[in-house]
Amino acid sequence: MEWSDLKIFLAIARAGTLGGAARLTGQTQPTMGRRLRAFETAVGHTLFQRTSDGLVLTDAGSTVLSHAVRVEEDMLALERALAGSAGVLEGLLRISSSDWFGAHVLSPLIASFRQTHPGVSVELVTDSRLFSLARREADLVFRITPFDEPDIVQRRLMRLDYAVYAAPQVPVPVAGDGSGCVLITMDSAFADIPDALWLRRQLPRARIGFASNSREAQATQCAAGAGIAVLPCLLGDRVAHLRRIDLGETPPGRDVFIGYHRDLRHLTRLRAFIDHVSAQLGVQESAP
């Protein structure tokens, strides 16, 4: 039984479908199917029951899962320990953030960091999904919610200010009303975040014209004159054809947190990048 077989098994168990597992591993769905059949043949048991809702673990599959998770934890701990002992400024650094923060804040900082440290290769993944630091889906994560996972080193990096934006041709609505106003806001999965709730309270009679979990998409729609949006100032102030509008009250801001697994606390390239970001953003405290 090889570790690569267990990785395929774990991906299928977590995703519940071959297609979902393929996306997690970067392989094709037919490949996942072949690998699963070969693994089931090797262990001599059927590990998943095929149902209309996806793949469900059999009793034998549940037994394999409990052991596979422990093997994964040991292998990942070994990988992190070896990576964390690296004392040279070279190698791969995986970073995760939201789309707009990665494009408008991190990308310029990554470029200036690599001018000083060209031996470091940076992989930036912008996704609303919360990546696992324990499984090294990312080495360093930037997000607006604190980390509650065990063994994660985290700290507050900075405060994000938000403002209301619109294109020049869009009339300023009346606060407390919003009749005839079109809103650009978060989609239903994120409808209860503070700035989205604030905007609906300020303009209760307005209708939602566009919703997305992408701030970048919201800013593009807003610049095209499609409506009014609350955006992070670091994004809205940089988009052409947008202006701030005053509704008599400032939208709530958010804190940005950084987090990484404690096993990587001695990883030189990670600490160097955190220090670089902190210095460029004017953050005084050094990386923990």
C-alpha cells in the first residue's frame, strides 16, 4: 500500500465524488476512478458504495479512513518539519487570500519581495475556500476571520477600511430610503457579513442588481455604472471611474489576519515574507 494511494482515497472520501476529488488533487476524473479501483483490488475490499448522492464509505472504507487520516497527519508533520528547518531564502512559498486582496495588495508586495529574494518562488491562490494549513494546501493564509484551527500561529496584520462607491453618472441615494437605487453586494452565501448588512440597512428600499462573492467582480460592475457597492478602500480607490459617496455613516471595517502552521515558524522564506509585508504596509510588530 503506497502513500499516494491513501492520498487518492482521502480525497475521494472528503469530496464524496470522483469529480470533486479530481479537483482537489489536480487529476482527471477517469484517473481517479482507475486509481480507486486499483486500490480496492489491492486491499481486497470495496471501500465506497455508489449512490445517487455520491460515494459513501462502506464499513471497510471507514476502517481504512481512520488509519489513512493518521498516516496523513504523520506524513504532513514530517513535511512541515523538514520545510520548517530550511534556513535558506529559496524554494516554494504557497500563499492564499481573497481575489481582490491578492491582486491589489499582495501581488505588488510579492513582486518587490522577489526582487530582493529571487530564489523564492511564490504561488498565490485566490479563493474564497478556506485552505488547510495542516495539510499544507497553503503555507501562509491572509483572511478577514480569525483562525480557530489547532497549532496555527496567527496575528492581526492590519485594519481594512470600507466605503460606499459608485460611478460618476450614478445619482447619490437618500440614506434611510434608497428608492430607485440598485445595489451591488455579496451573494447569498455571504449576505450576512457586516458591510452587506450595513448597506441594506442604509438603503432598505433599494433592490439588489448584482451579487457575487468576488469583490473584484463587484468593483467592475460598480465602475460600469450598474449600481452602488461597499468596497474595501484599498480596492475601490484604485479602480478607475469610481468615486466615494457619503451616506452619512461609514461602513464597518474588518481586520486582516495572517496564519501559518506552527511547524513552519522557523521557515526562513515565510518569516522573511511576513516581515516584508509588515514593513511595506506600515505594520510595526514583527512576525511571531
